[in-house]
Amino acid sequence: MKLVSYLVSGRASFGLLTDNGIVDLGQKLGDKYVDLKSLLADDEGLSIAKTYLNASSDINEQDVTYLPIIPNPNKILCVGMNYAEKRAEFNETSSAPTLFVRFPDSQTGHKTNIIKPAITNELDYEGELAIIIGKSCFRIKPEDALSHVAGYSCYMDGSIRDWQYTWFTAGKNWPSTGAFGPCLTTSDEIPDPTVLTLATYLNDQEMQHDSVKNLVHTVPELIAYISTFTRLSPGDVILTGSPGGVGKKRNPPVFMKDGDKIEVEIKGIGRLTNYVVAEK
């Protein structure tokens, strides 16, 4: 099942993405769920959504403006340096997960614009697998962690490199630099995330490619580690890290500029597409 968040005729909603369009769950279930996060927070929410899998679509995809899959997560926790090639590029030697935060208001949706800040020419791409939490957990064991996942999505975790110092947060929270989509693919369709492969394309040229099985810290390990110090709630997002091949470490460096197209594709989930525009 693929779930999406969007604006339609100025109204924020959420629904099921099908081959024939979108089934507008916000319209059908709005008296019970105000958004996708509230649907995930209900133990019966995904089961109720599944009853509409064979319903006729209400909306054509071209009539919506996509929102981030979870527009209003309580937390977005980002993991850095989590692929061997990326660690080698940045000379990372720490054995502990590298964590930082992204703010919800720095996000944008599928087929929308990534904004290159006027202050920089070092807007870099980072394609990542996003985990969306479905069940609250605190101090969970790795072997139990996947049962708390609602699903997975693609993320383009844009980085302002000349504002990334030893503290990553300053380079990660500029408006409309974190693209999240196109959909949440539920975990029943991806019982084992290690089978997923991720690729990032800049203007149709492949820039990153790796398998999720090559994560240094696995999906269950990340959930367990993070839940040791903070309670994870439905709709919370964990970004699992980006493969090697980022623009900063190329020779010469390759940064995103006005007019570029950036895409993150994960087989079994979808292809997140965004367009880079310069800040006015």
C-alpha cells in the first residue's frame, strides 16, 4: 500500500496512491483522521486504509501538490556517515552512529522545488532511505524494532556544505532543502529493507548507488539506538544515511544549481523528483 500527503484545491489531505489515481482518504476518513500522522497513530488506521485499496480513485495525480509524506513529524532524526564509501570520503572513523536533526519546516514534497539559498553555491544532494515510525517505542530491542515501522520512503537530504561544520544541523535546515516522497510504502510490502537499492540522479545522470544491506548501522539497530534516549512516536522519521558519491567529494565538486533536476529512486518505493530553483 502506498500512502501520500498533498494539497488539492487548497485543502490538505492524504490518500492511497494507485495506478489509476489517488483515493482521497482525507475526504473519506476526515471525521476520524486529520492527516496521515493521525492515521498511523491509530492501531487500526492502516487496516482501515486498506479497505479502500479497490475503491475508485477520486483525484488525478496531476491535480495535487505533493506535501512531505509526514508534513508535521514530531521528530526527524538523521543518520550521517552510514555507508562505507561515504565514511571513506569524509574520513569518518567513529563507531557510534552520527546523529543530527532536521526541522519539519525545512521539508518539501515530491515534484516541488528545492530552493538553493542565495547565500551559497554549495547545495549538495544526498539520497536516503527514510523510515516512518508507526508504533510508539522506547528502549526497544533491535529484534523487535521492525514491528514499529509503518513504512519507508525516499528522501533527498539536501546539504548546504559551507554551513556544515562539526555540527551538521546548520547545513541541514534551510527552507525547502529536504524532499520527502513520493509515497510511504507500507512495511508489509517491505518486510526486509535490506533488499532495497537506492540511486540518486542529477539531471538524469546517476550520482549515487548502493544497497541498504550495506548500511553500517542497520534499520533495526538505528531504531533501537535512537529509542534508547528518546521515545519514538507515530509519524516520526529516521533518515538512514546517504551513500558515497556526494557532490562535495567529487573532483571537481558538483553542486546543485538553478534549473537542475534531482531524483532519488528506491526500488519498491518509487522515484522522488524535485527541481532546483535559486532563492529570489
